Amino acid sequence: MQSSNSEPTNPLGLNLDFMYGRGYLWANHERLSDWITLEMLRMEIPDLAFPFDARGGLDRFRNTRCLVREIELGISEVGLGDLLRQAAAQLDRFQDLQVRFLADAVHISVRVQAMGADAYVSFRAALIPPEPARVDEIHLSLYDYRAYGPLPFPARLVAFELLTGLLNTDLLRPPGRGQSFTVGVAGDILSFRPLKLILLHIFAHVGWKLPNLSDVVLDGARIRPGLLTIRAGTRDADWRMAHSNGSANPRDEFQLTQTREGARALGAYEAKDLFVHADQALFDGQIRQAMQTLSGYRDVYGLHSELVSRTLDCLLATPTPAHLAEAEAICRELEHDHRADMRAMLARPTLALLSPARGDQRAQVIYHFERLANALRDRGETPDWILAQLSLAEHVSVERPSDACAHLREILRVSPRNRIALEKLRELYTQLNDAAGLEEVLKRLTGVYTDRDALKNTYLQLANLLMERDAAQRAAAPDAMASQGDELRESRIYLEKVLRLDPTELDALNTLGESYVVGAEPLRALKTFGSAARAAEASGHPRRAARLLYRVARLWSDELRDLEQALMTCRRALALWDGADFSEADTESERTHADLLELAAKLCTEREQLTEATDYWLLAIPLLEKEVEQAEHLAPGSSDWIAPDSRTGISPKARLVDAHRQIARIYQERGRDAAAETHVNRALEIDPYAQIFDTPTPSPELDAQAKDESLAAEFTEPIVGTQSTGEAPEFSRADALTRKLLPPTSEQLEADKSTSASSQSAKPEEPNLDDFRAKYRELFLAKKAERAAQQSAAEDPSDTADTTESDAELSPEQMIREQIAEARSLDNPMRLADTLDELIASHFDADDDIVLEQAELMRVSLELGELYYYDLEDAQTARRHLERVRDEDPDGLGSQPTLLTTLEAIYEECGALSERIRILNTRLENADSAEMKITYRLIIAQLIWDETPDTPGEDGELEGRAGEARKWLAEVLQSDPQNEAAHRLLGQIAYTLDDYERAARHYKSVLKVAGGGLDAIEMERDLARLLLDKLGKADAAKGHFENVLKAAPGDSIALDAIKQCQAATEDWAGYIESLGREFGLLIGQPEGVSVDAMIQLDPETISSAVRVPASQIVADAAHIVEQDLVDLEQAWGLWGSAFALWPEHVDALERRVALDRTLDKSQALAQDLESYAELLLDPHARFEILNEAATLYANKLERPDLARPIFAEAIALVQDEEEPPAGLDPARRALRALQSDTKS
């Protein structure tokens, strides 16, 4: 009996069955988290009474404490590495933690940055079940410590601090108390109960009761590349016998001595007993005592490997001259016995760094690191070779960054996803200004990073890089635009990826907007910059929002020539600017503020709003004067030739003169000649050669007019009244006003310098410009208010009583209008909004006599709506007034782009989807080109679909919105059947609705019209995935994956997908070809390698750094050829090549031995058995294998000369055993027989 495991109360994937009158819960191959897989679990349900009612399902056993009978857990290398890296991120001194599973050991490396140290440290860890097995306890033994640079403490202490720090983090802290959950730390041996800890993590998280482990004993733990397996079972021998099915003892699979690394781990574990006193002193922090103890061991153990490693570790951590000399002596002694001694080579780079410089110290360090890296590569120790290469690149990069890049690229050939090497390459390529290399590295990093922030920043950096390249290409060849669009399109792809990760990322929005500007797409740029401004304002950055709105205003003005919309945007930006905190204002902010005021003033001038333009110029002038002062400070003595600003191409002095020129012209147009003359004089003081305009003839009324009307002259004179005492330039005013702007002669420059020097010496103190500007603004506002009051009083010059009586005679409408005029003069948005609102309310109030004409009502409503939205930020009230204008005057003000744009922004903020669509419909009706109509239909369709809810409970609404979006897209396709954006969106809609056939059709349409590049490749990949995963069309998917691989020959993901397609269609011959292509990419032959070439391959022609992965690929091919193509002869050759490439590949050798027997290859069988025996550490097992090989040589191959030494070696292995194997005596007799035959 078996029940389904699909119910939501069964998160562990358990099943129920019965056997021999007992009930069991079991599960197989259930992935429970990123790092734990429940490979096998069988638990007995205690006290289960029969007959059993199964209607309650598995949930009835949630609180039952079941008995574990057998369990096997799988822990992945990637998942465990990510978990440890998250824990290490909480530690301050350790970075770049890397975990790699080897055969029977774990390689751990970390970068130590503490107390002046910056070096990599690696060590290995092995799981060693105690003998005899007790409960489920296991020991984690650390060994083989290696430091690639100076450390503040011995490497053993650094590893000890790392592990204890990790165990104290929230992620790895034991979840319970008591001995069962304790992780014991005894130096570099950790003891713990893994099953208890893991099952508590698994069961408690899903609300199930922890099972009973009281009768469970650990069968073993096995570490293989990529996977750690822990297996345990009950002590009950009867139960084991009943469920064994004749299989071997499971502990036989977990013999640690089966591999070379396992033997090293056991050797290091046993050596710890020899040096226990020194280790105890070291881990207690008594380094000096530890060194004395180790020194005493030298006479007993000589150059014992573990003793030498401990001694060098301590000597180099305390680098006194005596200790360095002793370390040098040990290294020389080691190199005397064996020049390539690994312990000496590991110590040499650190010795060169710490020893007093003799000659070129850096060259010595680089030489020793190169020697160490070469030795590690030859030994096939890839993880440590990578660390040596990283350290080598770090030192080489100081003087030869290009050579450092070459070393890092070697790492990437072996480990293409090595994050540390890629990040270092990014730094070096940035330093070298190598844009192509930097682009490649950034693209590879996007496939490595899993952290959202790191991925987002990389996408953004990549987009900026592509934008810079596009700008450089456009500057170099402005006419060749067709070939310069790829970078721009590709940069947008990455920016869109950034915004998918973080829709409010301001830098991405800003860069995306700039890309649309460069690509001559102002409408998209407007939308992007507007979104960025709203995001900046919402996140509390009003100054940044104002800068973005300035870009919007420039687009409205320069690209679209909509001056009204540009001016409205400037007003909104200035409102944000005035509300910002300027306690830490910088120069760039002041420049942007000046640019904004200058643009607003020019827009007002073009729209003939001269009063408002005057106000903006008067606020901009102090900022421009400060900019001139800063420029003169940076270039003293050459103020007449200040360099132009990089943003505008105009010098600050020229901008200031232009500001005075513009405001003077405005004053002249307004008939305020005295104020105009003031600014003319100021402009000529700054630049005597400025050409402004002809000054009007002075009149007797000029002085009187200046007293009443010259606002600028009144508040400028008290501040700038201190004139230079130097001699005035000799020229007539009439000439100065009409003179052309000419560069001064050298004599004039010298005269100006002398005049400037004399005037500076005459002045005791420079005026404070900050006080100047503050007073300037204060006087400006005060005079403005005073002027409004004077105008109000001038209308009725009678006394106060008469004025009150006159006011009483005014009608309500006149009073409201006077209040409106007063609010305008005081520049008070709140008061102006209240009075305008009162005027409109009085119009609709039947009790009031105020009746506005329809045109005036619409005009006032429009002004009030914009005032509420842009100045008072009250979107709901603004919406009410603006909708009135749209609905009641659809052909007049209601159809203006300004009103529609404002309403669209309001609807977007309020989430009013239908109203936004209504606005876009209006724009669609008013569009004057087919292209714009298509654009608006696409926007409407995208808007409808983007607002689609993702909750599965609203399927009906989902279908409805999909239908609406498809209706608009159908109209697009009627006008443009090959529209890429329409087909792309239709494909997304169909995919979301699980209509995969339709999605595939639209994806294919996109591919037909796509212009190539990264976007087309990704669409090809999406289509292939859809065909394979959703439609099961592996043949069709394979073709698209092939296209992806053609565009990116090194795309391992596409190659894996092709193999997946071939496996699904049982195209095993094609699968073999794909493996050949993968093998070729690995060894530098992109065209691929045939099966025969794999068999005949000479391992010496392959780099030692890639032999292990090459062996694994050949082994995969051998498995397919043997199992699916049933070509045993070819499989035999492939298994032999796999073993030749990796002499520790036990599985390959075992399969080859099996085929030796099947194909009756006695000669090869005897030789392979000899190789197999070399890999075994158990003397009994080695005896059996060697005995079989010798028997083959003696009896079947008739080679007694080869049989005799093998028999002798086999007998020597076990002849001293207390319980020798049964075949010992027959082996002795066979050897004596061979020896007697030789004598005879």
C-alpha cells in the first residue's frame, strides 16, 4: 500500500507502506533545501495497531516519534559553500571563503585581512568516523595548512578562529542544548553528531516531531567531488539482515583509505597524537611554548612531515631574525633532500616577503610564487594552484598589470566561474583602460553573482561601459550611425535587468534616460527621467529629483519645443530645490541650480512672462558670480581667459555677462531703463568688451522713475556700491556699448594684471560672498513685498479710514481678485491656491453673484490644478480641477499636451489604470503619424498587462486583461505585421496563460525581425527552453540551442541543454558528439574531438590543470557508449583513456576491469589489476587483486617472469597478519612452483 506525497501537509515527501506487520514512513531523493537532499529514509511507526485507518493521511504521524531504521543524506558542495559564505560574511577578518569537495576531503580557502595581513590560507578537512562506531558521532579533522603570505598568527590558529567564528554565527550555532547538540572543539578536531543536527534542521522547520535516533549507528561518511554523503542504520542485526537483499555491508563503501587523499587525512589525524603537547600549547595561545616543544621533537622525529609543517608555521608567524634564519635553514635542508619539496616551496614566498631585502625583493617573491604555482599545477592540486596564481597576480600587478591579467586568465581557463579572479581582472582592466577586456569580465560576472546588489551593480557598470563606447564611436564617426546602435541596444538590455531587480534604482533610470536621448527617442527619455525623478523624490533626495527634472525640462525645450511643458517642469524642479537641505551644498549642486534658474528665465522670456523671468535672473546672478569667483580662484592672474565649462561650453564669466545682458533687455522692454542701465554697467564692469545694446538717451524723468520702478537697482546698490579705486579704462560709453567682443592684446592683459594687483593691495579685506548672496536674496524678497504694498496703497492714497470705507465698497468678486493679485505678487502658492479655489467655489455657489465666463473658468481651473500638483503636491485636488477642464473643454484647453501629461502623471501616482488608458486614447486620436499611433497602442497594451495581478485566485481577471491587451496588439499588427515589440508582449502573455504553442509562434516571429545581438540570442534561448521544457519538442529546441552555441561557442549552458535534448530523443550518437565538443572546448580544440581521438589521446599533451575534468567527460562518453550504444570495444578504450587522464579515477578503472573480463582481454586485465592494487590501502584487498593478476600471468598468459614478483609482493603484504587471507597458502605454493621451474 502506498499513498501520494502531494498533500500540502507532507513537506518531507514521505510515503507509507507496510511490511511484516509493521508500518514504515519512507522517502527517496527528496531535495529539502539548497544544501540538503534526503537520499533515503526509512522510519518505523511505533505501536501501530491493525486494522489501520488510512483516511487521516500522513499528517496523523506529524507528532509521532518514529524510529529511524536507515537514513542517507546528501549535502551539496554548492549549497554548503553558500551557507558557509553567508556565515563568514558576519565575520570581520575573513573574505572570499571557498569550499570544494575532493575525494574524501574538503578543501577550504579564505582570505585573511587582519592586523596588516592580506594573504590566502587553505586547509583541508576530512570526516573520520571514530572506531568503534558510537551512536552517530563523527570527527572533523583539519590538516594540510597552507599560507600564501605572512599571517599574524600560525595558519592552524587562523583556521581554528575561522571555524569557531562560523560556529558562533546565527546560521551555524547549534539549535539546542545538551550533549546531543554540542559541537566539541579540541584544537583542529571537531566532534559532533551530524544526523541529530541535520534532522533537527529538517523536521523542526516543517513542524514534524524529531525521530528517534537512539538505536542508530553511523555507517560512514563519504566525500566525493560535489557531494558529501552521510549514511546510518539501526544496530538491529535481524532488521539489517531482513532488509539487506544480499547486498554488502554499507560501511564498505565508506572506507577512507580507498583514495590517496583519504590516506593523507588518516595519516595527519594519527600524527596529531605524536605532537599533542605542542598542539595544546599552540591552541592555548602559547606560541613560544609550542615552538620549544616542537624543537624538542626534532631529535626524535627528524624531518617528519607534520613536524616540519608545524615548525615552519610558527616560525613564519613570529618573524624575528632568528626565526627567519631557522626557517631558511629548514628549507635548505628540505631542498637538499628533494629540490621540489612542497613544504619548502610553500614557505619560500613568505620568507622572501619577511626577510630583509637583498636585491630586488619583489622579483624574488614573484619567482618563488611562480615556482610554487608550477609545482602545484604539476601535482594536479588545482584549488591550491588557483590560490598561488592569485597571490602571484597580486604581486605582479604592482609593476606589470598586463602580466597579472595573463595569470588571472590562466585561472579562468581552469575555473571559468572563479569570482575572485574575475573581480581582480575587473580592477586591472579598469586600471589599464581596456574596455574590451572589462566588458568580457563584467559579462562573465553576471553569470557568477547570485547576490542581488552585486548583480545589479555589475549590470549597471556594464551598461555605463557600453554607453561610453557608443558615445566614443558617435564622436569619432558621427555619420556612421547604423553600425553604432548595437552598444546602445545592449546597454538598455542590462539597464532593464537592473530595473527588474530594483525598479527604483536611480542610476539605472538616469542612464537609461540618457541612452534614449542619445538614441533620439525623447518620449521614452521623458518617461524614464520622470520615473527617476519621482523615485528620487520618494526616497528623500529632492536635489537629485530636481536635477532629473532639469533634464526633463531640457528635453521639452530642446527636442520637443513644448515651452509650456518645459516651464512647468522647471517650476516643479525649483520647488523641490527650495525645499532641499543645503547645509552641505556642493559646487555641483550650485551649478545645477544656476542652470535651472537660467533655463526657467529663458523659457519665461520666450513666453513673454517678463516679470517671472526677471525673478529667475535675479536669483541666478549670485550663483553665477560665485561660479566666476571659484573659476578665478583656480586660475589666478588669468581671469580674462577662464576656461569654458565642460557642460555648457561657455566660460562662467561669459554666462554672468549674458545674465546681466538678458535681464537688462527685459527691463528695457518693460520700460524700466534705470534698472536696465544698472545691469548694463555691471556687465561692462565684468567684461568691458561686451556688446549689449544701445543705451536709451537719459531723460529728466529717469531718476524719479528709478526710485519707484528700479527694483534691481534699489537692492543692488547697497551691496555692490564699493567700486574699485583703480583708474577707469579709457573708452567712451557709446563705443563700449557697440564694440564687438574681441580678444585683448598682450599690453592690455599686462595692464589689467597691474591694475588688479594695485586694487587688491588697496583693499584691506575681501567681501564675504555668502553674506552677499544671503543679503541679496533677503533684499529681493523684501523689496518685492514692499513694492506690492506700495502699489496697493497707490490705488487709493486716502488715509486709513477712507481706505477701509473704500474696501467696504468693493464687490466680493473684486476683493477675491485683489487677493489673487496680492498672492501672485508675494509668490505664495498656498495663498494663491486658496483664493483661486474660493473664486471657483463662488462661481458654483448659487448664493453668490460671481459668474465666470466659461473660458475664464477653464483657464483658472487649469492654473489651479497645476498649482495643486506641482507646487502643493496635492494630486487628488489637482485631479478634480484638471478633469473639469478636460471634460468641459475637450476641444480647447482640455486637449492641450500639458494638461494630458499632468493628468497622466497623476493617474500613474494614484494607480488609476482606466484613466491612464483614457489619456493615452486621447493622445492616440491626436497622433499625427502611423508610427506614433503604433507606439501609443503598444504603451496601452503594455500598461494593461503590467497591471495584471499575479495571484492565482484571479484567473478570470487575468484572462480578461490578456484579452484587452491582445486587442490593442492586434491593431498594432494590422499596421505592422512584423512589429517586434508586439510579438514579444504577445509571447509573454501567452506564456503566462500557459498557452505555450501560441507563445512559441510569437517568439519565432520576434526572431524573424530581431536585428541580432544579445537580445536575439536570449530570445533564441527562451524559445528553445519553452520548446524543451513546456512543449517537449526536444528536436526543435535543439536547433535553437545550436544557434545560441553558434553565436556564443563557449556557452556551456547551451551545450548542456543540447545534451539534454539529445538524451530526451535518445540521440546517443549526437550526445557523444556533444561530449566531444565539450572536451574540445576544455583542451583548446573548439571544433570538437571524436571518440577515436579520445581513445588515442596522449595524456601528456593535456595540461595537468584540466586533466580531472577531461577524465570526467571521457568517462561520461564511455558510460553512454557502453550502456546505450553497446559498443563494448570502444567503451573499453574510453574507460582506459579516462583512467590515464586521472590515475585516481577508481570508477573508470573498475569499469575497465569489468570489460577486461567481459571481452576476455587477459593481458589488459592483468595490467589493470596491478594498477587497481596500487590504489588500495587495505592489505587484504590488495593481496586478492595482486594474487589474481599473478595467477593470470602464470597460468593464462604463461609469463612466469611477471608472475613471480607479483606473487612475492602479494605475499609480503599479509604474511605477518594474525588472520591471513585464505589465499595466502595457495599463493605461496604457486610462487614456490614458479621458483622451482626457474631453477630446473
